[in-house]
Amino acid sequence: MAEFNVTINGEKRNLNVDPDTPLLWVLRDNLKLVGTKYGCGIAQCGACTVHFNGSAVRSCQVPISAVKDNEITTIEGLSEEGDHPVQQAWLEHDVPQCGYCQAGQIMAATALLKNNPSPSDEEIEDVMNGNICRCGTYTRIKAAIKTASNSQIV
Amino acid sequence: MSKVKTGMGRRSFIKNVSLAGGGLIIGFNWLACKRAAEEGGKEMALEMPDEWFEMNGYLKIGDNGVVTIYSPNPEIGQNVKTSMPMLVAEELDVDWKNVIVEQAPLNTDVFTRQLAGGSQSIRQGWEPLRMAGATARKMLLTAAASEWDVSVSELSVENGIISHTDSDRSLGFGEIAKAAAQVEVPEEVELKDNSDFKIIGTSRKNVDAKGMITGKPLYGIDVHRDDMLIAMIVQPPAFGMEFKSMDAARAKEMSGIIDVFTIDTYPEDMEREWSDVAAFSKLVVVVGESTWQVMQAKKALKVEWDLNPKLTKQIQILEKSAGLAEGGGLENSDIHYSLMAQLGSDNSETVRKDGDPEAAFSNAARVIERSYTCPFLAHNCMEPMNFFANVTNDKAELLGPIQTPEYAEKSVNKRLGLDLENIDIQMTRMGGGFGRRLYGNFLVEAAVISQKMGVPIKLVYTREDDMTNGVYRPAYHVTYRAALDGNNNLTAFHVNAGGMTESPLFADRFPAGAVDNYLAESWTIESNISTGAFRAPRSNFIAGAEQSFLDELAEEMGQDPIQFRLDMLKRAQNDPVGENNDYDAARYAGVLEVVRDKAGWNNGSSTSSRGVAAYYCHNSYVAQILDMNLIDNEPVIDKVTCAVDCGIVVNPDAAKNMVEGGTIDGIGHALYSELTFKDGVTQQNNFDSYRLIRHREAPKKIDVHFIENGLDPTGLGEPPSPPVQGALANALYKATGKRIYKQPFYPEISTESREIKT
Ligand code: FES
Ligand code: FES
């Protein structure tokens, strides 16, 4: 066990956990930020995607000791009221089925659009390929990303 | 208008009052605070009433006119939590904007069939849910009529406002709800004509959408209590093995670990429900303070496992096969396939016979015979199995994802010896079901662990636990034979189907009824591997096989594959063979005609490789045409055109989402997924080795066309996924020149390595 001071969604948090604990489990178990989901634990499904200094990372692969003073944003911190353009596009297309993968999909999509505001279909597929949706909402995800991309306020 | 008996009494009313007070334990009802306005994505605060009035078990009305509708059935992503309340709201005549939806707990006094399975929720809820709305509406009208001293027939209702035109008076539901709640429950109510629907048939957004996209704790795995511990299981490494002994000393000393012990989920003397299926009954359990700590302790455990002698003996037929007897019942996939191909059909029994198929085959000018097979599949719900349990001396509180709460309650009753009324089961939204959560072994495990520990626990499976401790889609095998006479007419059809551990045969399904001489045979082979329902059970294999065979048959006969099917369906419609045919040939032909026309099948303009298939299952009809190309040897699916007949479409955009998802799911499993075994050990245990379809592989476009026929609605959770597998196989044949007989298809067409690209 060791003490860590981290900043999650702009809020300073003090923790006492095993240094190896993945950020995913710190978020879920210690900080009760359960929007970040566990799907595989081995960087294969993307359900646990969060932003690490603005880039999409798999939080199941980031030990808490590596967070240091880097900025972490989770789905809960993406916007105040779910009004990020990507979230709005998700609502407009009514994307989710079971919904379990969607926080990870949204975090991957927002990071994509930040780097590349108008991605091509292929670029969307390439970046989003790491996020599995077992329910098969892929066509809607792509449509929602395009809507958000066109909204030009990402 | 149709009159229906309500069958609702005071009982359902009184019973539910306590439910309303308690609310859901998960505690977060985002919609209770606020909901997105339908237009413009703007948010609109929905004021909460000061007081609620229970109308019946399905709904309550607030003094400000806000209505809470309880959605009875488990939500696994099929969107019943939105579409079922829509049925209630329709007959209530409330403005959908003023509706809050809450998941109802298990309550067998009020609700019937609280189960997610067989695509039946909408079909079987169609009448009771509308009746619940109509009953409350009638009570509101009765109360308003007596308040104004006029007759009910002079009143009209719209969007939650009751009006009396003659006297120019009106009032909202909220104003009269208190009086209405005292009105005698009517014995009979009238339901609307389809033409009067205002909500049914219009697209309404998923009621949980906002919660899902903002990361609210909606799922079982998100449940938290301050005094709760985390539990995980350790199971035998192979099917056919069992627990022998363990050394938990080191694990117990690890930080955060509270206890390590074994449980027997289903002791031998326990009478099991059908849903009590478990790969392994005896498990090692690790309980600790946090998920990660428990995961580490699992790895530090030293457990010894043994061959399970009983399992070895049970499998009579497997002993005949070389290599298995010595293995002590540890099974291998290559042996499965050869067993199914060779031994299975030796043991078949005739399920249906029309005419004289033997004679037709011996007189045939030509016989075409093809065999198809598929592997076991894991359900792989994105949310791994989990459940929260708080069991005390006299009560069990269970909260989490379960498709069969009613059966789970009975299992807990038998296993823990608690009375049914002291077992409270509440359902969370589920991160997928696909049939896996019909089998509530994880719920019973959680209950047993909590009882043993005497504290609330949340049982969580790792992905590896989930994938290797499944209730899998069985491995299947089918052989089709068709007899053709000298004029290339189809004179007999023979299907021989079986699997480990059930047969995929539907003997009375098309082409039964369309061929004079027909023989359907079935067989099963036992296995130590636990199997069960997987989205569209049995159809999830046999639809693709049958539709591939019909395609090949049409080609052999020199006919267009769609016209060939339509001609057969015409025969089944006009002059059906046999009496038990389970499909409506006209509706079947209807979806084929629509998909043919919408995809421009006959205008020959497509440059892609195209395949077609049509299938009937779970009371709905689906036909699909799939367009694809091989690019650098990789299948690229440009478009899938779907025609769907599920009667009235309750929530069109959500229904379209279901068809899109089912189509992608069907393609993904047929093309990429398999679970194989070596000495009883699953060769895949996470998504690095088990391949699921990903973004890049999904169709670029899915067009969905619903048949409008005004018939009572049927379900959509399952029907779109089986036929597309046939359409895919047929398109792959066009693209590669090779017929494919084995799932998954991808390794059959690809020379590339099988590595998963992410
Ligand atoms: S849980 Fe991290 S990628 Fe799957
Ligand atoms: S919506 Fe269910 S896994 Fe994506």
C-alpha cells in the first residue's frame, strides 16, 4: 500500500492503494466512478477507456503509480450535463443497446475528434477498432461520430 | 376497439404500494431528476410531485401529472425498458414527456413472465401492458366524471388532460389522480384501434440513454454498498475436472483478503430449476476488500484439481471414441467434430416424415448431399457475470443482472431454505444477456457466499472466469439431402441434425410443408461441457446451414435463389404438405419479395458479391441480402438490406437498432468466433484469443425495411441474427467460388494467420 495524490476530472483525490492497482479499479472501487467499465482487463475491448492528458488510454493497463500529476478524465468528467457534442450525437442517434461499452466508445471517439476533427470512415474504423461492442452498434457509432465531427464544436 | 377483461384486482394494487415506497436500491434514477427533451437535445427539468397515487402495479401518477411506469421485464439491451412502457403510456393517453420509467423488481403477484428470452417480451406484453394503461385511464375518467357529475362517455383525453367539451372544463391527470386511485378497478376495459395510436409506432429515445452516455451506475457490476465485500471464484481449469484440495495460506495473508473457502452451489440433493445450469458446482471463493486485491489473491492460491470420475462415466457415447476414455472425459474439439460427423447420425430418431422419402431418394436421378457444422460459442456479454447479495438469517436481498428472476428466486428458496416472500430480487440494466443470464448460477453463488460470510457481497467474474465457465452455444452438425428427378424437380428433402448437447432441428419449419416427401431426423451427443440457449437458440446455426443448402440447391437446379424459395413457399401456402408447419408461408414470401425489390436483386446493377437468405424464428420473419467484396483477401461488407415482418413496430428507430445489431452479431459469430477445447480446457479465455467482430469488419451500411401489416407485434431480439449467416455464406461463395460448410467462415476463406488485429 502506498499513498497517491491524483487529479481525476479536475478534482484532487488522495488514495491509499497498492501501487500496481490499475487506474480502472481505483476509479471503480475507490473513487466510485463506475462509468469506466471493466470488459477484459488486457487492453483488448476498450470498455475502460479514459483520457490521459487528453489521449485515449486503456485504464486497465495504467497502474495508479503511473498517474502522478497527469490529468485524467473519465466519462463522468467529460461534460457537466452530458452535453459534450459527442454525447449529444450519441443521443441523437440513440446509439446504445445494452450500453455497457458506450462510455469507452465515447471516450475513444472524443479523443479521436480532438486530434482529427473530420476523420474519414477508414480513420474512424482504425481508431475505434479497439473498442468492442458486443451488441453490434458499430454503424450507429460511426454515424454519431460523423454527426459530432460535422458539428464543428468538438 | 377491443374489449378485454382486466383481471386486475385490489391485490395488484395493494401489493405494489410497498414497492413504490422502496424504490430501487441501485438508487440512481437519473430520469427522476431530469430528462432530455425529445427535440433539440435540450434538457428540460421534470418537476417531481409532492405525492404519488398508485393506480395499479404498473403505474403511479403524481399530483402534478407526472407518471411513473414500471417496466416489468429484464433489460438486456433489447430496449424493452423503453418499448414496454410505451404500450402502457399509449392506452393511458399520457404525454410521453411526462413519463418516468423505472425497472420493476420481481413481483409475480402483479406481473406475468418477467423474463428476457425467446424475443417474447413485446409479444406477450402486448395485451397486459396496454390493459394496465387502459385500466388506469378508465379510473381517471370515472373519477373526473363523478367530480363534474357528467357521464364518462362525454369526456375525452389527450396527453394527460381530461376534457368535457360541453362545459368547457378540463383537468390534468395529477388533479384527479387521488380520487381515481380510490375508484373500483374496472372489470373490463376497451383498447384502442391501431389507427388511434399516438405513441406506438413513433420513435422514442432509450429512456436510459442519458445515464449510459454519462456513465451513471446502471449495471449490476456498478452496485456499491459501504459494508460490501468483493467475492470472486476460482474454478477447475478444464471441463471434466473437479476440486481436490487447496493451500490458501499465502492468499489469506495478502492485503485486503478476508477469507478463502469452497462452496457447492448446487448440492446433489437439491432439486434444480431448468435455469440452474452451471459448468462447475464446487468452486473456490476468495473474498476481500477490493476487486484488484481479490484478483491478486486468486493468482496466489494453490489449488489441486482431479478428474471428475462421475463425469467420465456418464458419457457413454464418448467412450466409444479413441482418445477420450483415457483422457477421463477431458474433451477435444477435433474429436467433437469427428464424433458429430460419424457417430451422431447413427443414433438419430425420426421427428417428422411426410410422403415416402426413402422411395423418392432411391428413385432420384440425382441426390445432392451437404453437411454443415459449427463450434461452441461463449456468450461474452460485455458486462461479465456478477451479482450483489445480502443474505441474513431470514432474508435475501439480491440485486443485479438476471434474465430469469422468477426462476432464480425459486433456486434461492431451495438452496438457502428461505421463504419466497423473504427473497427480494431486483434487476439492474444488463450489459448484454444473449441467453447467458437465463442461467442464474452466479446469482445462487452470490447468495451462498453472502450467507456464509454474513455480510453483503458483490460476486464478480473476471473475463476469463466468464469465458471459461460458460453455458455455451452447443456445437451442431447437420446433413441435408435433396432428391431431384430427371426434370430437375425437387422430389424429396431430408434433414438430419444434431449436436452436443442438443439438436438444432426444427422439424416443422420451412422447407417442411413445401416438399411432398420429407424426412427430419434428430440426434444428440452428451458432453461434459455445459451448454444452453444462445441468442436465437438452434436457429443461430441451422438457419445459416439451411439457407446455404437452399442456395446451392437452387444453383444445381439452375434457378434463381429467390424465385426458387418463393416457388416453394407458394406451394406451402396453396397446398401445404402436412399439418404442423409452424410458419406463415405468405409472410415468409413477403419479406423475400420486399428484400428482393429494395436491394434491386433483379436489376443486376450490383457489382458486389451478393447472397440472400430468409428465415422465420421467434414469431418474426426476416430476409436479408448481403453485398460484399474481397479486398486483399479480407471480406468487406458494403451493405446488408433487411426486410422484417414483426407485425406492428412499436418503436421504429429502436427496432431498427435491434435489426442492425442482430445483423452484425450474426455476421460476427458466423465469420470469426469459436470456442475450442483441448483436454477439456477452453483454448480461448479472453478477447485476445476469442475473436469478436469489430468496427472495421462491420457492414458499411444496413438498410432496414419493416413490413406494415398491422398485425400484433412479435419480437426482434433474436430473428435478425440467424438468416444473415446464410446470406453471408452465399455471398462468400460468390466472392470466392468456394462453398463454406464450417463455421467460423473466416479461417475457411483466409490463408492469413488467425491473429486478431486490434
Ligand atoms: S477492460 Fe481495459 S481494454 Fe478491456
Ligand atoms: S451497446 Fe452493448 S456492448 Fe455495446
